[in-house]
Amino acid sequence: MVNVLGPRDEFLKVLERDLDAQIHVRGNEITLSGEPVGVARAADVLTELVTIVRTGQGLTTDAVERVIAMASEHDHPAEVLTQNILSTRGKTIRPKTLNQKRYVDAIDAHTVVFGIGPAGTGKTYLAMAKAVQALQARQVNRIIMTRPAIEAGERLGFLPGTLSDKIDPYLRPLYDALHDMVDPETVPKLLTAGTIEVAPLAYMRGRTLNDAFIILDEAQNTSMEQMKMFLTRLGFNSKMVVTGDVTQVDLPSGMKSGLREVQSILTDVDDISFCRLTAHDVVRHRLVGKIVAAYDRYEASVDQGPHPRRPVEGGNR
């Protein structure tokens, strides 16, 4: 019972806070009381928590909150939270929200998948996990990870160091995810052998990528021409996952984002899936989700019309 209610009843406090039912615990017996709808929802949530615990997976406060949130939109949240993608060094990678599960399922079912959503929603991380899974299962022979190497108005020519020194900081997030999933000692060997390739988007031009799992990260910073170039690199027995956040475009003013435009261009093409994640799918610190949601509300209010200017204190400047 302690596995369900948590140490010092930590999970029980979350249940009492977020559910519309009175929860009474005596020994190994839980009694619910209140309005029928609230009691039914509480019973469903507790059933799902017990199911998760029986799989051998430990609960956390975050997991309990996610089960409660998913209970109203998915019949069996436990199916989402116990779907293992990859296990490495004692750590299991799995989707943590319903949209993440839909994203992972889409990668299994389609050749090209677009994962679109704010920072922290697991777009790149889950794509990387699926790539490593496919490589281990020998469904592909190599993993290729790429992203635009120019962001935030910087130009590589003005940065110090060799070409490798200049490009490396832009690709570092991909290396970080990779080291979470592959034994760090084997990463250099895989990179040297070409089994795993991490390169800027410009290096994809003119290539045909067969038997590969290809990930394009930060795709909101591609132009329409770059997006077309990348998508047409697709070879036989390959998968592509394109990830990005259309609210964080760093392209020069007037240049259209390839990720924004491709949604209307390819929306009706078979074997291509567009998966959208939201602030509810953020899996970093819980404050990150609130920050993303606050920015979304602010941007929506700005789009609705101009705001009155605040008077400047101290007169004209």
C-alpha cells in the first residue's frame, strides 16, 4: 500500500488535493466517498496507480499527477506510463504523457514524422530513443542526427576556432541525449565507424540516406529550401523524424520557416504524420510547463490586438 500512497503519504496528499472525492485509508483498504462522478474518477485513478506498481515500476509525485491529468482523456493511463522504449544503465525511457505516446506510436507507424511543440516536451529525446532502439534491433544500420548550425543571428565565420569548434556547440544537445542512451565508452567508436553521425544540416545536401534513422532537430530554423532538401534525402528502409518549436524561430526577418510552411504543404501526404505537443507535455521541472503556458497566453493576447502603452516615468527620454 505504501507504494501507492507514497512515503509519508506523499502521493495520498496529491490525490486528496486533485481529486473530487474523500479518500479514507485503513490498513490495506481504501474507501472513497463523495459525488458519484468524483468517486468514479478517483477509483479509476487508484486502479491505474495499482496497475503501474504491479509492473514493478515505482511511482513518483510527477507520475501520480500525470495519471490524474490523463484519467479524463485516456481510458488507461497505465498503458502510457508503462510503455518502455529503451532500457540502458538501469534507466528506462518511456513516454510520460498521452501526446508523447501518440508521438512514439506515430514514429512506429509512419516513415516521416514531425514532432512540433515547445521546449521540454521530449520531442528530440524520444526520437533519439526510438533511433537507438531501431539500431539495436537492426532495423537500421546507422543513426544520423542533424540540425541547422546557424541560430540567433550568429554567423559561423565570426566565431573563433576551427570549423569543428564552431559547429560543436550547436550539436551539443544531440550529443547530450546520445550519452544518456548509449554507453559513453562506445559513443566515440560508433561515431568513428559512421554508425552514428552528428552533423550540421548543410552536410546533408546531395546525399541519399538508405537504411538510416534520421533526426532533424530545431527544424523551425530551416528555410523552405532547406526543409525540401532534407526531406528529399530519404532513401530506402529509412525513417525521418523532424522536431522543432514554431514559436522560437531565429531566422532573419522576412525568411519563412520551413517547419511552419511544411505543415500546409504535406498535410495530406500518406505515410507522413504531424504530432503536436503542448505545455501539458513538458517533462522538465514542473515550472517549465507553467512558463511555457504563460508565454502562450501572452502571445495569444498580443495577437488579439495592441496593448495600451504604459506611461514612461520621469517624462520624455
